[in-house]
Amino acid sequence: MKRRADLVTCAGCALSAAGATATPLLWLSASRTRRHLGGGFENEGMDPTVLLTELPFVVLGGAFLPLLVLTVLVRLVGRRRSRTD
């Protein structure tokens, strides 16, 4: 049982790191974000404060959402196994 717990912990950390890395990249590729960071015509609509207001929430969401999904899946699988035992 300890080996399974270690595997789940390792998987959770890996998913969290991947999510915290991938979500800012997706956020930066969005047209709305590019416009706010200077991609508009003659800097129209440029708002660099999105780096301070949105980016922290994007990183936190990307780190915690995979952990939440993994936790729910582990609980559901654990319940299913306890019913069959």
C-alpha cells in the first residue's frame, strides 16, 4: 500500500509541475493576452498589469486543478476497490 501511495504522490507532483508550466504558455498564446501585452495595433488596449493580476491565478489554477482531478480519481478508484474486496 505504501508503494501505491508513493506513486500517487509522485504523479500528483508531476501533474502539478506540468500544469503550472503549461497553463501560462496557453495563457500567453491567447489573443486577448497578446493584445494586453502589446500585440494590438499601435499598442491599443495594452495593459501590462495583467502580469500582476491574472498570471498568478493562471499559475495557481494550473498547479491545483490537476491535483484536484487526481485526488477525485484516486478516491473513486479507492471506493470501487473497497466495494469489491
